[in-house]
Amino acid sequence: MPKNTETATALTGYTPTEEDLRSVEEWFASYDELASSPTPENVERMADMAVFPLNLVTDGSDGDGRTDQWDRRRYTETMNAVMGCGGDEDVRFDSARTPFFLSPCLVVVFTDSVTTAGGEEHRMRYADILVRRGGVWRFQTMVQSGWAEMMKERRD
């Protein structure tokens, strides 16, 4: 994760400590490790890293923004389906993240990611909002464009 936080500090007014930066970096390393081996057990462990209800923010091909709240069951069912759990694919993440700390316990993290699965690369840009409770980071909001149709399909 970039250690240069001058822009983020200028925008948010909070200067993260080295421990703040390290702890968020470690959180994402743990999450990415689980996501790299998509099994139902690892999706459950990923869910353990969240605060529910989980907020989702996206848009659709119609140009309208969409929001939803997922409980743990909906998150695990959707992630199992989207990630192809149980398959033999090798999944690899190469992510560049920029954290914008609002305080020691609130951070918005922007990610530019290349996911390689089955030999195909998929580029994504997204943001996560993490909250720290009792010294432990949890993700609470996921923001990424292009998922509205999938959200509608899973609801029907």
C-alpha cells in the first residue's frame, strides 16, 4: 500500500500512523489470500471480516446508481456464485491501494486491481469503507460500478 499519504491527509485532515497503514495493509493481505482460494470455507472467513448489514453501491447499464444491503447469508451465497467456489481455477490479485483515513477507525480505500483467473485478466477499480472496532478492521461498504444487473438477478 502506498506510504505517501500526503494527498489523502490534505483531503481528510487526518495523518495515519505507521500502525494505521500497516494494519489496513495486513487486513487486505488476509482478505486477498482468502479470495485467492475461493472455497465455501474461505468465503465464510471473508464474511467474518465484515460488518453486517453490508452496504453495496453500484450502477447498472441503464446509467442509474443502485444501493443494497446484504446480510451474511446473501453475501456468502453471492460470493460463492461470483467467485466460482469449488472450481480448480488459480486466482491471483495484483492490487494497488490508496487509503484515505478519516480517523484512526474509519478508512476509505481505493483499489486498482488486476485479477487473473483461468489465464484471463480482469481490471477493476473499486472502493471499500472499513471500520475498526476493538482494534479489528472490518469492511462495511463496497463500492464498484457495473454490478446492478447481478444484484437484480440475485434478488429475483
